[in-house]
Amino acid sequence: MSAVPTHPPTLPTPAQSPEREPWPEIDCLPSDAVLEIPMNLGWYAAAKIVFDYAAALAMLPLALVLMAFAAIAVKITSPGPVFYTQTRVGLNGRKYKIIKIRSMRLNCEASSGIQWSQKGDTRITAVGKFLRATHIDELPQLFNVLLGHMSLVGPRPERPEVIQAKGLNQLVPGYRHRLRVKPGVTGLAQCQLPADSDVTSVRYKVVYDLYYVENQSLFLDLRLIAATLCKAGASPNVLRRLFFLPNRDAVAAGFVANVVSIPDDSGTMPALMPA
């Protein structure tokens, strides 16, 4: 599977957010860099399916109680339905409907258009801020896990219209490789980085996503689930140290090592890179 189209646009050097530390190893890569991500799942592929179903069923009783309280809070504070579904892109590009508890005003994108949530986003309701901070709004995705659409741990799924509108397949090296595994309710990128806010933030998240794709294991899954449970009260650095998650240098080194070619300026002969 090709990592990028034949003639992708080149990502301009982004202006760094004052809250975001530059990442020279990743910032210097052009958008048309081609990656190959090795996967050797062995017994883990079957074990992950069993683990996902067993863990989702075990979490469901408590999740249903929390969802019931959240549903009441959403219903009495904001007009509109409690739950909503949204099309996302899953394993091998297949589309499915994700289930979430509504944390934004009803039909807010009718006026704002397609956009990532930003700090201080006025579209998010007061209850929605709490639901997002505690990740209670994500709990209905346990049903997506039981339906086989998602895994408990994996790359965060994106909407197809966002992928198209933002040009993520063209501007983010290796973006398509995220689709080689099921999307997750949580994941390495979600535990270590803030929510997507622009193309550069997506580029950074994909580096973490592809580290997970290449190094996934049940032990890593268990650590990431535990880190997610502690995420509301701990910083990414604390989570990394506490649950022995890979640091930024290790993640970047793995990503750069998988760059196999960078097409030259003419877009004809790719320059081979050491793997």
C-alpha cells in the first residue's frame, strides 16, 4: 500500500504554536516522504480480539452507569439528542458510525463549518467540557468495540470529510498506515499529545500512531489503558514515566528509520533512504 499519492502537495513550514515544542526530526520531513511500517503480529492478532471483547464487556456495567448520569446532565442542560453518531474511517479505510455522547451544541458545524476543536471552543457546552476532560463522552465507543469497528487501543479515527478538507493523506507522511490496524478508543498519541488543532499536530500524532502500529503488544495495550484512566489527573510526562511509555526521541527514531524514500523535486526518481 503506497504511503502517499504520486504528486502530493508539499507541506509549507508551519508556524509553531507557542504552546508546542518544535520537533526538528519530523518538521524537516517533506509531505511526500514514503514510509514502510513492518508488522509482525503473530499470536497477538487473535489475542487482541479476545482481549478487546472481554475488557469491553467487563467495563460495560460501570460505563452504563456513568453514561446514564451523563445523559441526564446533557438532556437537562442542552437541547438536542444525548447521543450522536458520526462517520469515521476505520481499518483498511472502511467507514463506520462512531457512537459518542454529545458534548457540543446541536448542529454547531452548520455555522462554524468543519474544524478541529480549539482551546476555549465556544461550541462545547459546560457539561461537555467535563465529559471531555473525564472522557465519559467516549464511553459509548465500547459498543463500537463490541461491534468489531474499533479496538480499545489504536490510532484515533478521523472523519472522512476532515481528511479530505485538510488534505491529510497528502500532507502527512505515513497517514494511510494508521489504517492498517483498527482505530482505538484510546492510544499512544492520545495519552501523550493534545487533541488535533492543525496539520502539524496531526503530523506529530501520526509519528506516535505508527510507533504503536509497529510495536503493538498486549503489555503496551494494558499500559495505555491504565494511562488513560489516570490521564485526567496527570501530565503526559508523568504518564510516560509511570507507565513506561516511549519518549519522544524513541518515537521519532522509529519513524525516521521507516522512511524508505523521499522523491526529488521533479517527483520522478525517489532518493533512497537507509531503513
